[in-house]
Amino acid sequence: METLKDVKIGRTVRVVKVEGAGAIRRRIMDMGITKGVEIYVRKVAPLGDPIEITVRGYELSLRKQDAQMIMVE
């Protein structure tokens, strides 16, 4: 299964699962990244970190470490 970290710029994907535990998982879900939501990958910084996405109508930047916990299809 693909993670959000591996998604190419310009693609729209759907969240299948948010992995991780505790505060980190809760923080990701509080940002609106939950199962079934669509995410559009807008940009990736030159060194690959952070990743800029659009989710639920707003722009958000995520670290690669956090994006790796989000399973998408």
C-alpha cells in the first residue's frame, strides 16, 4: 500500500488508514486527515520535506515523517 510520502505532485488520493499511536496520530486526525478524505498533493520542497497538501479545502504542510503514517489509494 502507498503512503502519502510516496505520492507524486499533482495527484489526488484518498486516505485508507492513519497509522501511528498516541499524540502523533491524534494530531494528524485533528488536522482533518481521516479515513476516506481526499488529499491533493500541491508541492514538495526541494529536499523533499515538507510536503504541501490540500485537504478539506485548506492548505497544510506535513513533514515526511508524518506523511509516512498516512496510507492512501
